[in-house]
Amino acid sequence: MQHLFSSKKLPALLVAMSLLTVTVRASAADPSYFVGLGFEFASGDYGTGIRTNSVFMPFTVAVNPSERLDFTLEVPLVYQSSSAVVAGEFMGMQSAAMQSVPQSMSGTGAEMGPGPRTTASSGAIGDGQYGLGDMKLKGGYLLFSEEEYLPAIRPNFYVKFPTADKNKFLGTGAFDGGFAVELTKWLGDWVADAEVGYALQGKSSVLAVKDYLYYYAGGGCQLTERLRPMLFIKGSTPPVEGASALLEARLRVKYQFTKHTGIDGYLAKGITTSSPDYGMGAAVFHEF
């Protein structure tokens, strides 16, 4: 499974996706476009015994060739205060991915915990790193529209490109991918949303990654035409050998300033060892 996203197979996948986009756009009268800029912060030790603070700044471009089909490209800048973890592996379930200043570190690393550490040496593990993160291309298709007793059903997939520097431990240095199904149902002003998917991770020399199941579920209320608070839980099976399952609670608020411009923010609290202790983020988006 981990060799599914090899360099030999990726070009064929990209060609297929490009052909699909051209075909649908040819039949679409008015495609819409979105751009977004986000800022996210997370802090935790993720079971390694070393606290890592992370900043994740994704620039996002999205196109809807039709009312049912959408494609999104995410280009992130990443900072992390240590090399104990790889940015994205423990928070990769987010709309963007992210991770985690040593609390009490000796020069020999003797106080480090037994958790899922990277292969960084004890002398370099406390060095802060920053740079380009792994880019991600995502596509989705609204298979069934919502009906009175049935939710909307939207399958989606993604491909992660290893654009981050693995020598700085900002990425795994491998292609990843995944697929999922999202369900959405409105009941008056209330909305319920859930997704379950499976991620396929490429073999990495810096971290013992493995394939994992991921999910989120929650809902919210449209309080006004512009304001929608929501509460979610997000989780996954262990994405790294030696890690625990991931689980966090998240309070999310969407606010629409104008018809085409809005903001999406969240506060997060980790529940399991491999989740961040806490996190927060906001993104501004605009539709053309």
C-alpha cells in the first residue's frame, strides 16, 4: 500500500486528474474560484518528551469547475521549534497540517521520552526549523445532493507532494495520498457534518509512518446569516509506529463579512497523548 504513490505512478494520476478537470470545465458555464490565507499554531510533546511549538501558514487556491466538482491546492509555510516530530504527521487531519520548544532537554537527549521520535540526532533535535511544507492537492465530487431524509454525500481524495525539506524534518520526503467520504445534513438552522477516510503514506527514512484511518464528526447552528459556531471531534488511528491514536475536540466559528469574503477560526484541545496539547487557527478566504 505504501508504494501506491510512487514517482512512477504519480504522473499518470496527475494526467488523469487534469483530463477530468478539463472535461468538466468544458461543460461548466461559470466556474468559481477561492483563495485563502491561514495561520495555525499548535503545541505538544506528542509522546516524545520534547515540547514542540509549530506554526503552519497555508495559502490555498480552489476552483469549482461545476456545482458538484471542486479542486484545492494548498501551499504551506511551516515552522517548528524542534525536530522531534515531523510537521503534519500528528495534525495532518486538519484543513491544513501542522505540529510541535523543548521543555527540559539535556545535550545527550537522556530526558527524551520513548515516543515516536524522528531520526534527528540528540545534538540537533532542539534546533528550530522553517521552510516550505508539503503541498497538497485535493479533489471532491458531490455524488448525491441532500434530500429530506438523506444527507449530501461527497467522496474526496488528496495527494501530498514531498516539497518539504526532509533533512530539516519538515516533511517525510514521500508522496502520500488518501480518500474519504463526507456526509452533510441540515435540519432547519442546524447542520451535522461527518467524514471518514483512509490515508496511504509513502515509505519514509525520517519517521516510521504507516497507513491510518481518519475521521471527524460534529455540528453547529446558523445563528445569523453570517455567523455559524460549530463543535467537532477529530481523530485517527496511529499515523506513526509507537504513537497512540489521535483525538482532539475543536470549537470552530465561521463568519461571513460579505457575500464573497469570510473568516474561519478554531480553538482545539488534545485528548490523547499523540495529539497536540492545544491549538488555534484562523483563515481568511475570498470567492471570485
